[in-house]
Amino acid sequence: MREYGIFSEEGGGCIFHPCYSPEEAEAERQRLITVDGEDADDLTVRELCLDHEEQPKDGCEECAEAEEDEDDTEDEEC
């Protein structure tokens, strides 16, 4: 099942999760803007990484580190 979160550069990453559809996440984003006074330009809805909570699927730092470690191991085996 896909999950979505709301990310904020000013807030340092994921500030709200999980949402189970992009529409649900966008509704929560709008609530954060109108009720909580968050900056609309700072908030983005992104799909979450399936393996690492609070990380975006398309930019998961933990997955990137794991891939780097695998690449380093492959280089050492040659």
C-alpha cells in the first residue's frame, strides 16, 4: 500500500504522515496552510519510501546509502 507524507524544507523533512492517497495528503497540506498558517510554498506532498518511514520514495537517504555500500562492496570484489 502506498503512503504519502507532507514535507517541509523549513521543518527539516517529513512533518505529517501517513496519508493513504495523494488526495488525502493534499487535503492535510491545505489544512496546514489555512488552519496552522504554514507557508504554502514550503509544503510538498511526496510518496513515502516503503522501507524507511518519513523518507520520500524518490529521494530516500537510507536507500541511497545502502546502494553506495553495495557499490563499494562490488568494487572491492573485482
